[in-house]
Amino acid sequence: MSGTLFVVATPIGNLEDITARALRVLREVSLIAAEDTRRTHHLLSRYAIVTPTTSLHEHNEGRKLGGLIERLQQGEHLALVSDAGTPTISDPGQRLIRAAIEAGVRVEPVPGPSAVVAALTASGIAGNGFTFLGFPPTRSKDRERWFEQLKAAGRPVVFFEAPHRIKRTLQDIRDRLGRDTPVAIARELTKIHEEFIRGTAATLCEEMVSPIGEFTIVVDIGRLPDEQRDQGASEASLVSSVGQLTEIGGVSRRSAMRRLAKRSGVSINALYAAAEAAKKLGE
């Protein structure tokens, strides 16, 4: 009988933010696959956990998959952890999870800390649902597509950003979405120097002088005027937004088409035609 792959959420800063179940699982499994074994060692030492660890990150995940899946198929229980928070949320581990599922191995989540949820709940930006967009790309074309998804979201958007790029991203939000776009920035969540900075894109650009730490940003896309949100969006970008709304937002394809047609001024027939053309190109 196969073992179980436990996907374990770990603290994003404060080591007290871990569940009793997560601690039990980390003690009981045969091996912990960690994004960075050195960082995971600090957590394990704090709770006197002596379970062996092995590194599993984007550079070695493909090479290590076979051995880990073999151990699971032989009946061993393994845990997957990232540096902080929930694995696969802008962290490695997805390839291992997919391989385990394909091999018929049980995959069991052990939920816990998430910077995305923590930032959203204390941001002061409310909404029925939200969109998570990971890290903004650095390459210009990918960045253009990313901002098109941001503008078309129609609900609060949460994403991560590095300190050396956050000012540029805030400037892009100011320039593309408007100076008065509501933004909340969570810095060093759950750590000693935790800080929430709230304001508009314009005012926060001025405050980001020498940013340090880890940043989670919440943008209130839901309060942007429809004409500002989708102004100038191409049919191709709107088709991409349809995919975002259906796959992430849980909206039906028909509803997504109607919503984006109304916002953009592009006819719903034109959107359907563009979607069909994109589908044929992908076949």
C-alpha cells in the first residue's frame, strides 16, 4: 500500500504560527522534502523534531522526483514544505504533487499560514473573493500581459514583490491604473518589524524610499471604474482574462464573456470569435 504525501504549511515568520497537526505530521513522516533544508532546520530545531530532510527546489525537483515517488509507492509517508507558508503558492513542489497523483499516491494538505490570506484580511480592502497573481514578471512582454490580467480582475488582487522591484511596480500601478488606486502593502508579515502601509498608488510611491523586507501587496481593483480598468485592452488580452475568470474566479465562460464585453466595449461576438481563433491556434 502506498504512503501519503503531506503538503504542510509552515510559518511565514513567527515560528509559533504552526498547527499541532503540522508538528505531528513532521515528526511522524519518514522524510521531509524542503525548499531550503537550512531554513527548515530552524523550525524543526525549535520543536525538537529530528526527522531527516532532503532539499527539493526548482533546480533539482525533476532529478529527485523518481526517488521520492518510489519511496511513497513503497509505503513511506513524506512531507513537502517550502521556505515559508504553503507549498506551491509561488514556491516549488507542484511537480512532485502531480507526479504523486499520477502514481496513485494519496496527497493530503495540512493547511496553515499563508501570506496571501494574512495580507488580505488585515488590508482593509474587502471583497467577495480575490485574485492571486504571484510575482510580477520582469520581462516586458510578460509584464504587459500580467498588468492586463491585473486590470481585468474586477476584484481585489494580491501579489508578492521583491524589495528592489516594489517601487517600480507601484509606479506601474499608478501609471496604468491611476494615481488614486487603493493599495495596501504588508511588509515582514508576522515578524518583529511587521508593518502595514495603506494609501493610494501615488502616495505609496513616494513613501517607498529604501524598501527592505518581504512584501505582499493588495490592490483594490474592485473600486476602479470599469472604463479605466479595461481601457485599451486588446481582444487577445481579454480572451486571456476570460481564462483567468473561469479558472481562478469560478465564473462560467458565458458570464465571463458578458462581463468583459461590457467593461471593454468589445462586442461579445468579437470576444467569442477571438476565443475560438485562440483555441484553434493551440490545437
